[in-house]
Amino acid sequence: MSASSLPLPQGKSVSLKQFVSRHINEIGLLVVIAILYLVFSLNAPGFISLNNQMNVLRDAATIGIAAWAMTLIIISGEIDVSVGPMVAFVSVCLAFLLQFEVPLAVACLLVLLLGALMGTLAGVLRGVFNVPSFVATLGLWSALRGMGLFMTNALPVPIDENEVLDWLGGQFLGVPVSALIMIVLFALFVFISRKTAFGRSVFAVGGNATAAQLCGINVRRVRILIFTLSGLLAAVTGILLAARLGSGNAGAANGLEFDVIAAVVVGGTALSGGRGSLFGTLLGVLVITLIGNGLVLLGINSFFQQVVRGV
């Protein structure tokens, strides 16, 4: 075997040129990440410090956890713009439940169920009633944002000190707990996308929903499940955000849906569906997070930061 070939488990080989061609997006993102580290390390005070790197991981978790489900949604040819308000609404509901002295475990289970149900609602609108996913989730975006602000009068809902929430919002062995949860969920979703019939069905539906239906795939069920997963992971993010902030806040996670979608698309997932990878999304999450973190340390105006992210 030549030095330019790489071994594969099945006994086949792939040339270096083919490998690079197949993973050009991921390689490009790794180069971008290296450049961002170089530029910000030289120009942004404290960027390379251990404390700031932990902040990067913590911020990445807020985007990443929701991005895993968003990857499957976009691969299937759909979109979910309700993520930000859903995260904020879940944090508000958790805070109110705890104020009513509902045990933390029960409160967390209830808001996880709430997130899954809201996601299922969007999935049913898309899968059963054939409402375009953008329209369905845009309506959910408006309803959840308005309901959260109405319930709180646009004010944070404080959460009393709680050891478990403090731990969730803190660190374990020096690493943010939210980042550890993000990594565990990443591994789980990689397994789902690569090793399960459901994961293969998601790609098939995104490639050609009509052909997938003719092949025996229940397109309706696939669409409902991916939105249910999105709602569930949004609820997980809402719990972690409430733990980090020490309150439920209807104004929190404002614009999160755009960061999540940007991370997925930057990671190489095609908006037209049928193509994408969770590893690419992971790199996209890091790119979006590093840009935001570095611009803050450089003292760039917050409004202009949005311009830079868009570019």
C-alpha cells in the first residue's frame, strides 16, 4: 500500500486526495479555528488563559447541545427557529416551579417533558398537517417569547441557592459541567446518526422524502421525532442556563437560534437536506463561540459583533 493511501476497516483503502476531498469542510474549519486562536491570542488580553478557555467551553455548551438536534433537523431538510425562546421559556418555568417548592428532580422532569411536547407540537404541524417547518417554528418562537415575557413582566425570576443547580452551573474536575454534558450528548447523537436505522432515515428523508416514503420509511414519524429531540435538548439547555444564571429569564438566549443554525451550516450541513455531520457541527460551534468570545475581549461594540458574525 502506498504512503498516500489510508487503511479502512473493511480492507479497502482511500487515497489522501480522496480523504481531503471528502473532509475538506472539516479541514477548513480546523484551519479557521487555528487562525482564530493565533489572532486572538496575540491581540485579545487573557484569551489564552485557562479561565477564559473554560468560559469558551461553557458558552459552546449553550450553542452545542441544541445544535446536535438542529443538525438532524437540517439534514432532514427542515428548520427550527424556536430554539432561543424555548430555552428561555423552560428556564422561566423551572424557576417558577422551584418557587412553588416543587422538588428539583420533579421540576427538571416536568420542564424536560414540556420541551419535548413543544417540539412534538412543531413536529406534528410539519409531519401531520404539512405546515412548513419554518412557519410552524416561527409561530412557536413568537408564542413562547411572548408567554415568557408575559409571565415574568420581562424580569428575571430568581432561584434560591441549590446544591445541584450550583453543581450544574459549575465545574467538575476543572471542566464546566455543561461542557461535559454537551460532549456526552454529542457522542450519543453521533451514534444515533451513524449506527441506527433512525439516523439513516433522517438522511434518506432529507435526500428525497418521496423516495424514502416509497422505500418504507415513515417520513411523518421521522419528522415528529427530530422536532421532539430538538425540544428536549432545548429544555436541557434551559435547565443549564437557569443553573448558570441563578434565575429564569425570558430575555435570555435571545438570538440563540441563529447561532445554533449558523454553527450547523458553517459545519457543512446542507440547508437543502441530505448531507451533514455532527463533527462538522462541533467545529462550527467552536468557530461561532471563539469569534464571540474573542470579540468581547477585544472590546468590540456588541452591535458590530453581529456584523462580524454575519460576515
